[in-house]
Amino acid sequence: MSQLDHKSAAWSALFSEPMSDLVKRYTASVFFDKRLWQADIAGSLAHAAMLARQGVISATDLADIRRGMEQIRQEIASGAFDWKLDLEDVHLNIEARLTQLVGDAGKRLHTGRSRNDQVATDVRLWLRGEIDLIAGLLEDLQRALLTLAEQNVDVVLPGFTHLQVAQPVSFGHHMLAYVEMFARDHERMLDVRRRVNRLPLGAAALAGTTYPLDREFVARELGMEGVCQNSLDAVSDRDFAIEFASAASLVMVHVSRMSEELVLWMSQNFGFIRIADRFTTGSSIMPQKKNPDVPELARGKTGRVVGHLVALITLMKGQPLAYNKDNQEDKEPLFDTVDTLKDTLRIFAEMAGGITVVPQAMEQAALRGYATATDLADYLVKKGLPFRDAHETVAHAVKAATSHNCDLSELPLAVLQQFHAAIGKDVYDHLSLRGSLNARNTLGGTAPAQVKAQIERHRKRLAA
Ligand code: ARG
């Protein structure tokens, strides 16, 4: 029997009775942390290479470890690997199998290492890879939204504040607002990555180790940007996971806001967009229904991801230094955050390609809401009125239009002139939706010329 064949034997002769089955199940993590297997093998191989280089293990041991790990890699990839609950976690499972395969060399692998620095390293390596995938998905989503923006630069949407019609905006401009959000999310992910990508290995259990380890070498082998400089901190803090969960929560909050808009826009009361049938579902009782389940679910899943952030940050708050078993609880929230985020980003990028806008419905809504009232006020200011007086004058004009049940642009010149004598025929250029759009030609404004310039900038940025 190899030393690690039974979990109760993993610790030593110190224990006089085996662990109870209930405790075994309660403390085991293998059924979720086996997801870390590739990172675990990579970390072990780098550690072993360093031990050999430093003369702590022999070249033969290293060759045996490499050979054994290669077989384990194949076994896990093919599904043949026999994961054992008795061996608690991914680390002990792989190490026990290695020893089974290569004997003493396998038993030497853990020299100068603890599962405390091992697990922290594994989670960081794994998360680094996931961050790279997520960054790519954030770029895909931006590209999809850019295409949608490009197709709808000249489509006028009523912009809202307080969900009341405010001013006309280009639908393209509205989409670019989300591109900005997801661009910042991308930036945040890459910034978090720098702090994820540091090496805890070599901290051992908590205090460092008596072997002449070369941690810088291991960091280079693993493509890490640096080495955690304090052994206690290295094994205990999970701030990198919390930071990631926070960045992920922000992505989801952005997705959720967009979802809320899609749901509203798709309702009969707005009728601004249609979402391709493949992203909607019917009702089992109401035959006329087409429900925006995808955006609704994304909005719901935002709560789940924010919940994981709260779980992770709460997990940390009461822990004394250094490692505590509490930290095993970091994995499921982290894994689920990554899964939820990746699925959501993928589906949103695809769904963006399935959105059809209904320009007429948007324009009608803008007209019903007097979206160009500010333009009339600005017009009067340019004719010499103080802004506050112009504001008051336009309020009277809106009141008149409301009682005539028409838009400001539909009031005859004579009627408009009753509100102010300075109003001339040219006022109608300012009262049209398109006139209003074109007039907002400042950096970051909604004029189609600005929107096109922004699309160009984003395209270049995303091509780089
Ligand atoms: N499964 C453990 C975790 O996820 C590995 C580290 C265990 N270390 C220990 N000293 N019990 O954190």
C-alpha cells in the first residue's frame, strides 16, 4: 500500500482512528477542484524541474516525475483517471497516482512544498487562463455591438432619463455606451490579471522552507510576472479572487442593464426592437407570447455572480494568518463566476447579431415625448434669451403642443411666435429629430458624425 492510498494514512501514524465518512465528505473538495488538474500538473512540473536544478532531487527523479505526469495527463484527459474521495482533493489524488506510477520519485515531489502554496498557485494559474478567455469574449461582444451600432448610426432613439423621454440619440450612440462599458471591463480584467499572475509556490506551509529553492525560476517556468514576497501572505490571501469576482460582477451589472433595456424595448409598449426567435421562448399557455428569456436570465444571473463576490469577500474577513481551510470555499464561487460569465458573454455576442431595430417606433416615441424641447430652448438662447427664460418659454410651448396633441415641430410658426417673437422659420431645422442629433456634434456627443468617428476609433482599437 502506498502511503497515500488512504486519506487517513496521508497524514501519518499520528492518527489513532480513521476519519469518519461524514467528515471525509464534508472536507473533500476533489469533486469540484479536480477542475484545477492542468494547473496542478504544470505547477508540479515547474517545482520538480527547479528541485532538480537545485540538486534537491536527482535528474532521474525528475525524468520519472515527468513520465508519470504525462501518463496522468492522458488518463485525466481521456476520463480514465480514478478520482478518489478518500484522497480529499486534486493535489493528493494526482500525487498518489504519481507515486503509484513512479515510486519514490513521486514521493519526493512534495519536497519543499505544501498544499497551501500549491493550491494558491493552482488557482492563480487556472484563473489567469480563464481571464484570457474572458478578455477575448469581452472583445467579441464589443465587436458585435459595434456592428449593431454601425448599422444604426442614423436611427433615432428617444434617449431617456428617469425613463422619461429626454432627448433624441442615435441608436448607434446608445450601443457605443455599452461598448465603452465592456472596454473598461476588459481593461479591468487585464489589470486584475497582473496581480493574479504572481507565484505563491515556495512559501510552503506558511514560513518558507529550508531547501534552497529558486522561486524566480519557477515563476519564469510558469510565465508568472513575479513572486509573492511574503510567505504568510502568499498562502493566505485570496484578494486576487475577490478582485476578479468584483470585475466579473461589474461585467454582469453592465450586461444586466443592457438586458433590462432589451426587455423593455421588446415589449409591445415600446416595440423598439425584435430579437431573433432563436433567443426567445414561447409560453406554454399563451400562444401569442414571445419572451425575452435570454436577457431576463442574464439579469437574474447577475445576482448570482454578485452573490459569489459577497461570498468570497466574507470568506476572507475573519481569517487569521496564514492558511485556513476556509479558503477551500473559494473554489465553487470562483468556478461558477467564470462559467456564468463566459456563457453570458458568448450568448450576448451572438444575440447582438439577432437584434432588429424598428426605427419608426423609436421615432414616434421620441416625438410623443417632446424630445426636442431642449433644442428649442437652445435656439432661443442663441437668439439672445437667458437660458432660464428660454426654459420657461419652452415649457409653455410644450403645454400648447400637448393640448393640440402634436409635436413641437407640428405647431404652426404663428403659434410658436406667440411664445417668443424671436422665433423664425429656421426654428423647424432645430425641432426635427435629425436636426437635434446633428446639432450635438461635440466630442462624445450623439451627432452621427461623432458616432461614426467613435466607431472608427473602437474598430482600430479592437484590431490592434
Ligand atoms: N483543498 C485545499 C484547499 O482548497 C488544499 C489545501 C489544503 N491545505 C491544508 N493545509 N489542509 O484549500
